[in-house]
Amino acid sequence: MPADSFIDTNLFIYQLDTSDERKNSIADQIIRRAIKSRDACISFQVVQECLNTLVRKAEAPLPPADAKRYLETVLLPLWTIMPDPGLYQQALDLQSCYHYGFYDSLIIAASLWAGCRTLYSEDLHNGQRIGKLTIRNPFLEN
């Protein structure tokens, strides 16, 4: 069964960063609902970007044990999209067509690959439709 939505990396970062209470609350609600309902997914790319940010780039990096716990309880339950040659080919096609950067195109490709109707991201064009997928910036809408 296809997932209803795809969650981009930035929402996971906001879930752990309490400096912006509004974004933290919105991200936390989306992620908790996704884990409970099992109707959302992420890709290998989101897992990699999130862990790299949490342990290296964050203002207060997480200790490895905390990062591992976050991986096991939050990221792994949502992770369904693995690397695939077709996924990279679709990302390149999307990049050519929509002029996003490669990594943003890979996120869009993974969303489409999973059959999602909604992609939650603050990095892309809010409201843009690509096939059956709609990009939503949840921080603009609340």
C-alpha cells in the first residue's frame, strides 16, 4: 500500500530543535501522527541527512547513543525507500524538468516512488504539483 505522505529531513530537525516552538510543535505533530498511523514514509537520503545533522551540524549535537535511539524509534519505522537505479534516473529527469537541485529532485523522486500524495518540506515550492504529488510547507499553512 502506498504511503500518503513523505516527510523531508527538515521536519525531523525541527522536531528535535526547540528554539522555534511553533515549528517544533508542527513537526512533532506530523511525525508522531505518521508513526502512529503508518501512512507516511522517508527515504535513505532523509535518514542520512538527518543523522549527519544531528551528530555533526546541530548547534547541540546529539551523542551517538541518543542519535541511535532516534534512528530506532523515529526514522526506522518510517524508512521504506531504498537506493535504486530507477530512483536516480527519475531524480535526474525531475531535475531536468523542474530545475531543482539533484538532492531535492531525489526527495521528490522518492516521494513519487512511494506513491505519496503529499511531500512535507519547507525547501521546495509550496503548493506545487508534480504528477499526483503536492508539495506542502506545513510551516506556512499553520
